[in-house]
Amino acid sequence: MTETETTYCGYRQDKHGMTQLGRIVLDGWLFGFIPETEDCTGWNMGRMQILMDRCEKEWDKYGNLPSQLPLELRQRHVELYEKAMAFAKTKGWDPELGDDD
């Protein structure tokens, strides 16, 4: 594997940000595990896995449903994901298509 295959390009340089790794970054921001100034550029996959595990553990507390988040987090989730979807659309993301389309 090359260096670029083992590190994440970062949310802002991601294909469109709504990839699996991009969503981990969004959830890291949501739960306050990383500041919004950190988009995980250059993080290796082990570090990304640690962030994903933390996010999954936090989501488990809420049944993995945004509707079960406390009001402040639910509002934050809406803000982050609305912004993320608008950003993704500027990069050609179509919510009707899968990542492979």
C-alpha cells in the first residue's frame, strides 16, 4: 500500500464529504471528539478507526437515531448535516446515488 492509501485525505478534500470516512468526521464534530477545525487530513486508518469506535459508542447511547439525541445535539446534528449535504452537492454528490455510482 502506498502512503495515500493508508491515510485519509481529509473531510474538505474528500470526494464529496458524505463518504463513510467523511461521516465519521461529521460525527466527531457532533459529539465534540474533534474540533471543527480538524478535518482529519493525513490521519492514518488506525486513528480514523479509533474515532469511528468512539462515535459508534456514543451513537449506541441514542439507539443510533438522530431523533433520540438530546435537543442540543439534535439541533447540532441538523446544522452539521445540512451544511455537509450542501457542501457535498457543490462537489457533485447526488443523495439518490450510491458511492459507486
